[in-house]
Amino acid sequence: MPLKESAEEVTNAVVDVLGTDVSPEHAAEIAKIVEAALLAAYRDCTERNTKVAAACCDQDMDQAHKIAEEMRRNTTALIANLSSLR
């Protein structure tokens, strides 16, 4: 599921829990905050995974570099897609 959809689902769930009506502008702001939090979590996870891949493939650094490069390309594509949503 795209991050934008996840952010919108979380926003709707928060609004439901609060039990109040939220203007579309406020809902959009909440969704942006949630998107930023999801993106930050994704970046942290990617960084940790890259470190694990490097440690795991210590004997085969070429393979570790290939894995890290693929992860960087995916991260760059995700960031580009999220940036185009704004």
C-alpha cells in the first residue's frame, strides 16, 4: 500500500477516535505529518537493513554493495514518488 494511502487511513482512524469533525484542510495537514513519520521510519529501517546486509555479507562485499545499491535506488524512487504527491 502506498504511503499516502496509509497516511490517509491513519488520519481517518485518528479522527474517528477523537470523535470530532475535521476540516479537509486539517485532515490534509494530519496526513502530511503521518506521511513524514512513515517516511522517517522507512529511512531508519532502510539504514539498519543496509548495515545488516553489509555485516551479513562481510565475506562477499560485492554482494553487500549490490544489495545496498538496490536499497538506495528503492529509497530514491520512494522519496521521488512522495515528493510528487505534495
